[in-house]
Amino acid sequence: MELKLQQETNMRHGFKSVVRDLVRAHPGLSSDEYAQMALDKGLATSDSRNPVFSLQSTLRKEVRERRMPDVIARKVDGKLHFFRQTKTQLLL
């Protein structure tokens, strides 16, 4: 019962809050990899027909619109991958 309550509490925070931790723990993955990871671990949910697409779109939009200043996107082999922003990068 306690574990279920903890998972429900985590779900209220949603993908936007957990993806920052995922990027810190596993830098350099693509948005669909972070989305799939969050879904597999039960850290996020989506009512969409295609939940991976929905969550990865959220990550891309949040980073593009600079709502996640601690996460940056870089193209690797033609595909966006996400990394933690460093203080040095902030100064450039």
C-alpha cells in the first residue's frame, strides 16, 4: 500500500520533473529513449495513443522553449540527444 501511494505521488509530478533526473543519470540519450525509460519504470504516464511520441514531444518542446535551462539538445548522427547543461556552457 505504501509503495502504491509513493508511485501515485511520483506520478503527480509528471514527465517534466522526472526527465531532468533521467538526463542527469543517463546523459546523451534521445528523447524517445527517455520517454520509453520513464514509461518502463512507471515514472510517467500518458493517455495518448502513442505515449512515447507524446512524452518525447514534451521533452523536445520544453528544451526548445528554454523551460529546462539545465538540459541541452545536440544532434548526434542526425538525431537530437539530450545532455545536462554545464556552467561552462552557460557562459558561452
